[in-house]
Amino acid sequence: MIVEVDVASAVPPYEQLRSQIVDLVAVGSLPVGARLPAIRQLAGDLGLAPGTVARAYRELEHEGVVVSRVRHGTTVVAQARPSRREAGERLAEAARAYAVAVRSLASSRDEAIAALDRELGALPPSP
């Protein structure tokens, strides 16, 4: 599992970690049943406090992305497809965040769409 945390970012480290793991699960890089690193191990690898990693794991468990069991660790669980409404809401939220990023970089609409097309093309096919 490859994740990075930017401590200088305005986004809290636990949220950066949580969202990257969600993304890895969504694109299939972390398949169902994959075991996440132990909290202390990942905290040490990333230079974070164990409580920060634990919070990210708790958030992921609350969202139904992972399940944690004593002596079995934290593993990725099967994801139900979101409802059409939920998918639309999540897409709109992601589009707003992307639009804000594009505007802050003073990029043109064409540059933004080209970048999005490149990234979508680089993803593996949806399951």
C-alpha cells in the first residue's frame, strides 16, 4: 500500500490517509480481503502519531470500507455500490473540489478537462 501524507497541507493527516485508502479500494489496488498495515507500523512508516492512523482506520470502519478485529487486523470489506442518488452527490462533491483546485491553479477549462481525461484513462477498468 502506497500512501503519502503532506503535513504542510490544510487537510488533516488522518483525512489524507482515509481518502487515499478509499481511493485505493475504489480502483482495486486494495482488493476485498486485503489486510492494512498495523496502526503502529503505518504510523512509523509515515511519521505520524498512532492515534492519527487509528482515527483514519475508525473513520474507514464507520464508512464500511474496512473491518477491524482483534488479532486479525484491519481488512478491506466488500463494498456495496452506492445508490444513484448517493453516487450523484459524491460526484458533485468531487467536481466542486476539482473545480476549486482548477481555479486556484489558474488553469483553463480545457486544461482541467484534459487532465481529468488523462487520469481517468490511467485507471484500471471498473469491476
